[in-house]
Amino acid sequence: MRNSDDEKKAHKNESNLKGLSFAYRISSELLASLIVSVILGLLIDKFFDSQPIGLITLIILGFFAGLLNIYRLIRRIENSK
């Protein structure tokens, strides 16, 4: 009886860790794309002297790129099950 309870707890902890790692991966995908887009936007604005235009444009594109990466990640995980 004791072993089955321990196995259930271990399985639950493993499931929680998988969910947590998935959440960290999703957040890091979105954060990385936004950081890269902000850096590139600032560099483009500095190079072309077009202060907010490049930054705003690339933030929007970076956000959508991050969402696309998250969508691809979820589809890959769904297909592997």
C-alpha cells in the first residue's frame, strides 16, 4: 500500500515538473524574441535616425514571431503524443 502511494506522488511530481518546464520554455521563447527585436529596433533607429519607427515595428514583429514559435512548439508537442 505504501509503495503505490509513493508511486502516485512521484508520478504527480514528475507531471508537475513537466508542466513547469513547458511554461518556462514558452515564456523564454516569447521573451527571447522580444529582446532580440528590441535590440534590432534600437540599432535600426540609431543607424537610420528614425527614432521610434524601427523599434515599434520590430517589437510588433518580434511579438508575432514569438507567438509563432510558441504555436510551433505546442504543435510539435501535440504531434509527439
